[in-house]
Amino acid sequence: MNDFIERVVLVARSDGQRGRFGYKKKYTISRRGDSVIVRWGRENLPEYTYQEQRKDFPSAELAKAFVIEQVYKKTDKGYERAGV
């Protein structure tokens, strides 16, 4: 497995539809080789409280395509890239 880790961090303010208005939401996508881990939660809470989902793909190229797709989906919903 490749040791390179690609990480994308996206943030957005809550619109209040599924929680309190104004809280900052954080969505992190990490890829290492053919595995992707997606974590999400409120930015002001510790990361161990975030929900997490891991996906394994048949190839690193498919994993990278998944990351790109998720970034586009989240930016369409108002998320912006954050500095890591």
C-alpha cells in the first residue's frame, strides 16, 4: 500500500435544517492508496466525536475519483476548502 496520504478538509456553516443554525460543520476526506476514510461532525467538538465511514476500492484511481466526486458534491452544498 502507498504511504502517501491525500487529505481534503471542507467546512460550512449550518443552515439550521438539521441542527442549530450557525454551527460550523467539518467534512474530512482522507485517501491512502485504495482506501478512503470520510469523517464528519461539528468543528467545535473533538474529532473523536465525529462520525466515520471507510471505503475500500479495487484501485487507487477509483479511490481518487471518489474523493474528487465527494469534493464536488460538498462544494455544491456550500462547503469550502479549509487550510490543513
